[in-house]
Amino acid sequence: MAQPAHHTKHLPSLTYPILTHTLHLVQSDDGRSNGTALWLGAQILSLYLTYNLKQPLPQRRRPRAVELGSGIGLTALVLSALGYDVLATDTRHVCNSVLRHNVAMNLPHLPATAGSIQVRELDWNVDSDRWLWNNPMRVTPNGDECGTNAQDLLAPPFDLIIASDTLYDVSLVQPFFRTVRALAASSQPKPLFLLALERRDPQLIDEALACAPMPLAQVPIKKVRRALERAGIRWETSDWEGVEIWKGYRSPEDVAVLQPI
């Protein structure tokens, strides 16, 4: 049974069960980046997705998901196992140190029905009008871009946008939600947005959620707890209290500018 992330950050690798499969994930807690180790929000979100995500109606293509701040890749791999094609994004350091490795090592061992995962860098501080959808390594440019066949790469529209453990510093709030807004605006019909967070600083979280580019509603805690129970996880409440999942859909009438917090 998986342990809460705050009990395992010192471990260089994790064995993590999902459905009928086991993931082998490397991580690093060397202080260079928050994204190279597993965090509790990603654990809780992955369980919620496993037992609550409704599959879209059959269509000509697989459903597509984009993840902001994929970290060590747990939730991206869960979505793939559920049949989604996933664009997993993070900073260059996270992509190169843990994310690409974990995807490459685990994706071949998922069920035959699993979707694809593409790992690409995405800098939230880069305006969306500069994003690239025909580069296999990055969505946001860094000056040495080369193109490829865009038909081979995941691009909007996306059916699902997810993120976890991304709202922990005030400087990230507006860049993060600008990125969410741009991804939602480029996807029709409007995608589902799921955000998992830890309420370490209640004032920061409340002010951050007020900046969201769409109305958000919290997933009931009892529904999250039920997902843990279905996974056979028997953590103490204190092991994961403070973790919340919020969901929303982009409103077509939402044209307000994000305000500073």
C-alpha cells in the first residue's frame, strides 16, 4: 500500500500500485525543484481520477488531457492507464531529471488500452501567443526551436486540464491561471478542469482560488475519502487532511482580467 508522500520524500524511488499495475517512479528531494519529488496533492488527485473520472462519449479520437506541473508523472500515468492521451508538462529541469524517465520506464507496461503520454516543457510566464504546438520537446520557446509533423503531437482541443500542488507561492498564481485560461479557451467544447492543492496557507489559497478564470467548486471530502477506501488505502485523516480537489468548466462569458492578489 502506498504511503503518504510526506513519509517518502527521502526515498530515491517509489513503488506505486494503480489499478492492476505497479508503477516504479524515481524522485529527487535535493532542493533544486519542488517538482522532482512526489507530493500529496498528486497522490490524492490520482486516486480521485482512478475512481471518479467519467470517460467521454466514444469519438474519432482518444480523449486528450493536459497536465500542468506533472512532476514525477504519477497522475499522467494514471490518466494514460484510463485511456487518455496525455500532454505532461513541467519545467525543463523536472522534465529532464525525472518526468521523461518515469514515463519512458512505465508507459510500456500499462494495459494495451492505455493512451500515449508526451512530455514537453511549458513555462507559465510565456504568453500563449508564443506557444509552439509543433515542437516535440517544448510548448514554450527557448530560442533553439525545430519543428516536426504537428499531426504527431498532442495539441488543443483538450477534454481535461489537471494540476496538483501548484498553488504554494503567490508569484505562481497569475501565471498559472493565465495558462489555464489559454488552454481552456483553445478547447471546445469546454474542458473539465481539476485542481488538487494542500491548504497550508489558507489566505494564499483563498486569494488564489478567487483568481481562477472559471467558477470552481470543491469536490466533497467524502467523495475523495471514498476513492481512498476503494484503493484499499487506510491512512489516518491527519495524513491527508488539508488536501482539496476543485473542479470547474470555463464559462464562454468569462472575459474578466485576472486581478493581482
